Amino acid sequence: MESDLAAQLLELGITGLFLAYLVWQNKQLLAKLDTWQEKYESLLEKLILEKDE
């Protein structure tokens, strides 16, 4: 299935390569956003706990 997708993207030429890049970039950014969100939530929980003490 992945080879079919790769073949289809290569058939599109530069447009297919650009589409593949956009998908890859989006996946990388979402991973970073998830990490940032986890850090933010843990910091927020820490601040709330400190305030309650």
C-alpha cells in the first residue's frame, strides 16, 4: 500500500513530492505541538498545586 502511494506521488512529479513534504511537515509539527501541550499542562498543574498549598 505504501509503495502504491509512493508510486502515485512520483507519477505526479514535483507536485507529488511537494504533497509528500507537506504531509511530513504537518506530522512533525503535530508531534511538536503535542510535546508543547504536555509540557504546558504539567506546568499548569504544578502551578495549581503550588497555589493550593
